[in-house]
Amino acid sequence: MVYLTRKTEFSASHFYHNPEFTPEENQRVFGKCNNPNGHGHNYTLEVTVKGAVDPKSGFVVDLKQLKDVMGREVLDAFDHRFLNKEVPEFLTKIPTTENLAIAIWQRLAPKLNAAQLHRVRVYETPDLFVDFYGENFHAKDFHGGA
Amino acid sequence: MKAHLTRRYMFSASHRLHSDKLSAEENRATYGKCNNPYGHGHNYTVEITVSGPVDEQTGMVCNLVDLDGFVRSEILERYDHQNLNLLREFAKEVPTTENLCIAIYEIVTRGFRHAHLEKVRIEETMMNSFEYRGEE
Ligand SMILES: [Zn+2]
């Protein structure tokens, strides 16, 4: 088994708000991130796939294909968007880094034919990142998506 | 759905690698420049990785305010701008970054209640890093 990681970047804005909380609870739990006008980040996304090395090509996965899928499924939807308002998953889910990693997993996993998705890592800043390995993943709990 | 969250912190501290169990020559042979009697310092980067279910209400593994607050009061306050050799945990242990990893792991795993500690990783310089995940 060989692991291959492809990195990309996107910039997007978001804010954190739970409509079931009172304004005070929202403020207490989410702090500055609760500002409804949003704020932005330069996100870095690392997608790691795993698989056997194809004896003919010497590849785990066709990098061109992986790059295209990441572009189509993630960058086209997320880059230079206000996540809360423009990305279907985040009309109902709070666009935390955790939920971004899960949403990206959900978008990519069914689209990778040859290789298997191993890890989605999302950096919100260089000092904060989330890894999602598909543990306890239930697509039905996570509506939206393409 | 379970996710892993990693946060990076920095602190600066000095240390001298010297073992009372070794002779002066053995100390020099083992630790080289790191055995110089007055010590030297590093800018340490500490990565704390915690895991847990993503809370339905908040979308979070744990609130960063809780993690940052804990690390500030229990780790950074303790180690930043200190001489590691003078701290209680290094009275008998050599303050290598291996032992520092274990010391920080023990503090977080005992004291932090908001998520499960997966691992502690420390970069001593840009060239060296160390990880501890507890005893398997
Ligand atoms: Zn933010």
C-alpha cells in the first residue's frame, strides 16, 4: 500500500452560528467567529489517497484525475465563497474546520475510482488543522453536497 | 463522526543535556555540544492532537477556547522562557525533547477533559521532531 497526498488552497469566508442557541449562547460558544458578516481564511487542503501501485503505470492514482476531482468537487464550490450562504452543506451545518473536512470527504470519496480516500486534512491557519479519516461517517447525517 | 484536531503552539526554553548516570567523558560523547555547561535554548513548536465526535450543536471536536486556555495555563506558563533543567519533572530526567514530549503528554492527558488526547508532537528545530502517543 502506498499513500499519496495532493495539496491545494482555497480562500473562503464563514461565521459560526447555531439557530437553536440564544444570541448570548452563540456569543459565548463561538466568540468572534459569531459575527454574522463573516470573516475569511486561506485554507490549505491535503487529500491523501492509498492504494496498490499499478504495475503498468507505476501510479497509485492518476494525479491529473485526482487534481481534476479536487478542483471540480471542492475548489469550484468553496473557493472565494461565503460558505454559510453558498455551499449547500453549510446552509444547515456550521462551517467549522471539522465540518469542512467531513464535507470534503463526502464530496471526494465517491468520485475517486482507482484509489481509496485515506485522509482529508484541512488547515484553517498554519496553527490549526483537522484530520478526517472517515471514522463513523454517515452520509445521511450530512445533507447537501453536489 | 470522529475527527482529529491539531493545534500548534510555540515556546522558548533553555536546557542542558547531562546525565548524572554518565561520566563527564560519557556525557560529552553522548550529548556533544548539548552538554555545554551553561546550556542553550530552542524555539519549541508543540502540536497537540485531540480527537472525538464532532458535536452536533457546535460542529466542533472541542472548543478552541478551552484547548488554548488549558495549554496556555498548564504548558506555556510552565515552560515558556524557563530553564527546563530547573523544573521538577527534569530533576532526575534529562530534558531531551523525548522526555519533554512525555511530560507534556502526561499533563494534557491527565488534565484536559474536553476531548481525547491522541498525541503530542514537538519540533525542537526545523530539522528534528518527536512524537508521543502514550504507551500502546
Ligand atoms: Zn474562521
